[in-house]
Amino acid sequence: MGQKSFHRLSDAALVVAVGRFREEALEEIYRRHAAAIFGLARRVLLDETLAEEVIQEVFLTLWRDPERFDPDRGALRSYLLVLTHRRSVDLVRSEDARRRREEREATMDPGRDSGDVEREAEGLIASERVKEAVSELPAGEREAIELAYFGGHTYREVAGLLGEPEGTVKSRIRSGLKRMRGALARTGMVEA
Amino acid sequence: MSLEHEEIEGLLGAYALDAVDDPDRHEIERHLESCPVCRTEVSRHREVAALVSGPEQPPPDHVWERIRARLEDSREVLASAPVVRRPRPGSQRLAAALAAAALVAVGFLGWRVVELEGRIERGGSVLAAAEAALADPDGRRLVLRSDDAALAADVVLLPDGTGYLFQNNLEPLSADRTYQLWAMVGERPISAAVLGSDPEVTAFRVGEGTGALAITEERAGGVQAPTSDPIATASLS
């Protein structure tokens, strides 16, 4: 199979080809999705080198165990983002990463006192439609999701950071996600 | 420490964002194996998270080169594409057994042959796992049967409780109905899987103390407890 034909394959078909050890299929998946997952890893880790390591691990995982992806359960990009996010959060919570972040945060602009604040400056914004969906969130929901998803904090830690009860944080995350889904559905980005 | 369904529901948003502690995570994942409603919610949250995952940024060029170099290390070159999925590395016995398993699947209830072959091509992970389970020497084959023995559903069960439904001659239902598989723990039915209106190869899990399996017909999406007598059953004892 020439390389051109891989461009035409669906994501699910590419994963089948990866299962047959077709390196070009993995490369096509990389072309399509690496930027999305690298962007996420960078935002969570605040560290390009660590983000690069995570991306490599995600693609090697896909190469070794392509059968873990079930096309009936969701899109390949969502699956890769889940792998990326989990791995990034594991690193955030590990000793070494914590030390590195503290060092990094110590050298940051004195006006910023934590990596979380830096991330907030970037915000949840990716595109105009996403921007609108996010702007519809009450501040409490947005903050909770921001700290949990991009900060890599557990909901208990988020509760501590925000000075809110754990139950409140849990439900804000859940209702924030539902609210964003509603907003994104209205613009046609997801099904309702 | 076991969480109630409501408590688990409340955690689904945090879980979808990887924002729960490990003990909670294990509880939730155990629950998700048998709760399609919660699985759907998690999947929906993840879709939203994927969309707000931030601006894309292409990685530096050397990242792909490094991946490629590591692929070379684990490479197994195949001259042509196999019909059956590759076996797990280091398992020659399994490779031979998988070939045998394909023959078993083909021989039983022959009208399923064409569909099975088509499904192999889709790279379905469940089919590959079911094939592996069939070949597993510790796997246990069971047949759920109706009282008059006219209906049958073939199942393989592994010692850790994972199982796969594969061959069956259950009548396809209308889209608003579904078959549902139950694990009987004593008299208590615990939902093991929602099988759909025309069951294909399906993975499920049963817990300790399961004495029997049963299939009922329910409304689409599945229910918390069976609403009618089973269509087919099999005893594990």
C-alpha cells in the first residue's frame, strides 16, 4: 500500500493497520492528532520536555496495544487525549514533576504565584465557538474544571484550593461539563 | 468501602477529567463495567473535555523520529496482512490456538460466518479479546439455553470474571428493545451487560458468587433489574 492510501483511511481503519504493524498508519495518526495531544500535555505539564515524553509514550502504547481502542466507544482523538491526559496528570502528581514545577514557579514572574494562575491566563479558549461555550459557564464551574483538568488536581485538592466543600466542587465539575456540552451542541460541535 | 450508584454518578464529571483519587477511580471503573448509562455519561464528558483541550501545538520534529526509532525495536515484520489479529507478543501457543479458535467460530451456527469475517476487518478489540478467551485453556465455555432449547447463546468465561458472548441465535428485536445479560448471585440478578437488539460479540464481567447467567429482554438502554423471566439461562455449577 502506498503512502497516499493511508491519507484516505478512517481513524478506525488506521488503527487496524497499526495492528498489522503498518508504521505508515501510525505516522498518519501522528500527522492527524499529535498536535492536539501535544497541546494538551504542554498545558498540563507546563514543560515541553515532559510533554514530548508523554507524546512518545502515548504513540508507543497505541503501537503496542491498538486493540485497546474501541471505535464504538468514541473517536480516536478522544481516546488519545484520554491517554495523554492520564499520563500527564500522573506526572504532575509524581514527586519529580512536583519538584520541577516548584522550581519553575519560583523563577516565574512575581506577579504569578502558581502554575494554575499561568494556565488560567491561557484559559480554556481554543476557538471562537469553544470560547463562547466557556464564557457561558459561571465562574465557579469554570474554575473547578480549569483546576481539575488542566491543573491535574483531584477534586479534593481543588476544594482545598478554592476553599469550597468537596461536594460543591464535584457537582460544579459535573454541571459545568453538562453546560458546556449544551452550549457546544447549540453550535453543532457535538450531538446534544 | 463501596460507593452507592448515586455517589458514583456525582463523581462522574471529576472521573472523566481524571480528577479522582485511585481508590475512587477503581470503584468507579468497576461500576462502569456493568453500567452503560454511566459509561455514556463519562464518554460525553470526555468529548467535551476533548473539545476544550486547548490550542493544538505541533511537536518538534525530533519527536516523531524518536517514536520511529523505538518502533524499530519492537518491530515484527509481516509480509502480508493476516486475516486474524496478531497474537500478543511472545505467545506462539496462543497464535496457533487463535487460528483454531477462528475455525471453531466458523463451524458453529454457520450463518454467523460472513458477519464475523466482516467484523475482524473493523479491528474490533472485543472480537480479538473474545478470540483470545476462546483459546485460553482456563476459559470456560457455556451455553445459555431457553427452556425448549431452541434458543442458545454461546459464552466463554475467564477465571477473573471477564466473559464474552459470541454465537447466538436470539431473535433480533426492534430498536426500542434490547437483550440484557445478568449474573445471578444467589437469587439476586446483577446486570452484566446490555447486549443490544441484535447481539454481536460482547464483553462482560461477572463478580464473585455468580451461580448462573441469564438473558432477558428489556427496553433499549437496559434496566436496573429484570422485568420478566429469562429467555435463556446457564448454570455455572
